[in-house]
Amino acid sequence: MANEAYKEWYVQGLQALKSAAEQGREAASATSAAVTSPELKKMVEEGSQRAERNAAEIDRLLEKAGRPSSSIPNKIMEGIRAGNRQVVDAAKDPEVRDASVVAAAQIALHYYIAAYGTLASTAKHLGLSEDAQTFKRLTDEVKQQDERFTQIAEEMANKRAGA
């Protein structure tokens, strides 16, 4: 009985992540226009592409689980998007706006790290070792992306301090 509940919870997690990936792609596309740093713009656009690939990966996992490729509203990501949009829109200075975009991206990435890790553990618990490996790979990719954003933030801060 408990495993059936975990399976249902796992599928709901997949569907919520599908929604989050779709929202992440839309947010990255919308944010790209506000960015002035070419390197940051490239990273935001890569993030949009990664979100699209991750949504396709989640579709594959949903299909494997015998469920339709649908999403359920992801209130967590909706809140992250709304907060991030507010912070980025409030930044009138282009450098501050770029820094806000970095912070917003990292907040979203940290959500994905937590969500992917949770689903990896759940997949492992359910004996879905291939799914667990997929989520480990996705988590590692997101962590690398997060580290790149940290490097950009440090470069921006150092450039500003040297000015």
C-alpha cells in the first residue's frame, strides 16, 4: 500500500516538474530581453533550452510510468517566478538588473536541485534505478549551471569593485 502511495506521489512530482520546466523556459525567454551582459544573456538562453530538454526528459519518464504527458500546476515555481519577476523589474540600473537576473536564476535552480534530488531518492526507493540515474544527471547539470551563475556574479561584483 505504501509503495502505491509513493508511486502516485512520484508521478505527481514528475507532473509538477513538467510544469516547472515549462515555466522556467517561459521565464528565461522573457528575462533574456532585460539582460545587458552578453555572457549572461547566453546563459539565460541556454537555461531556456535546458528547461525544454528537461521537460522532454520528464515526458519520457511519465510515459515510462504509464501516465499521460501532462503537468499539474506547480505553485512553488509560480511563486518563485512571481518573486523573481518583481525583483528583476524593480532594478532600473542595467548592472543591478543583470545581478537580479543571476539571483533569480539561482533561486530557480536551487528549487530544481531540491526537486530532482527528492525524485531521485523516491525513484530509488521504488526500484526505478534508471529514473534515479536520470535525476542524478539532471541534478549534476543544474549544479554546474548554478556554479556558472555564481562565477558570473563574482565577476560582476569584482568588475564593479574595480570601477
